[in-house]
Amino acid sequence: MSTFCLSEGLIDTRAMRDVLLDPTAGACICFEGWVRNHHQGQAVRALDYQAYAVLAEREGTAILTEAMQRFDLIRAACVHRTGALVIGDLAVWVGVSSAHRGPAFDAARYIIDEVKQRVPIWKREHYVGGVSEWQHPSNQDAAERSEAHRRKKCSGARVVCYRCSLPGLAGFTNYRRGATSGATIDCLVLS
């Protein structure tokens, strides 16, 4: 069994941990990602998360399904916050249970890494100096990938690629999968 969801409210870690309980489980690993007060040398005062919910939940569920099979898990769950968060807030929670600790540790890391790379969730950081900036983990090395990616897939005027740019989320009604991207969803089609 696996569960992925977005939440505008606080994450109930106790309830999420209870989802992982199973008499066949010998290990449980839970990961919490918190809002920190800095990013790349800048002081952060708050942040906002936005997501294209239908797409995010579909891709998050796919990631958990992959992890369940790849690591022979008993249960897996992930919750990611959306909306306004302040320093110290819990932004994402991942939990897995398995028969043994090794696969549980590996699976938890796999899930959080894949969620950060593949799920269309955007983070807007608000810095102490008053400037705000959109971030997405897949943009960390975007300078190297973006131009080639745009030339291959994103030349149409009605397509906005979430890997190449960080548009506002209003107006998205559909998506398409890139031909070479496997499970990663690359482009959102504007209405």
C-alpha cells in the first residue's frame, strides 16, 4: 500500500507513521524536510509552495509505486505541503516500512530525491531583504540542460516546460509526457 498527497495544512506525522504499521514490518524510516532560514547564502524569512495538484499527485503516486517494487516495501507514504510556510515548518514527510532496515533507508532516500526532481511543485523563497525568487530542485543544473531541452521539446508557443521555466500555475489544463523522459512529466500544455 502506498499514499501520496498534497496538504495545505499541517502534516500529522503520528497519523502518517500509523499508516506504515504492519505486522510483517521490521523497519520503519521517516524523513522530515523542514523550512530552513537560508538558501545559497541568502537569509530566507518564509516560502510558498505551489503545485499542479492532479499532476503532482499522479507523479508522486508513480514514484511510490516504483519504490514499493524496487525496494520490496510493505508500505510507503509521502505528504508535501502547499501554501505559505515559515521557518521551521514541516514541508515534506516521507515514510516507508519494510521487513529490513537496509531497503527502508534506501527507499526513503529514493522517494525524497525523486519527489524533488519529478513532482511539479514550485517553491517561492522570500528573502530577508524583501526579494522573492521561484526555485525548483530540478533547476539546480538547469543551465546545462535547459537550452537543449527547449530545442527538443518546448518549441511550441502553447507549451510551457516546468523543467525549463517556473510559470504561474493558473491556466494549465493538460500535460504531455516527453518521448524520452520515461515517467518524468516534462511539459504542461496551456489552455
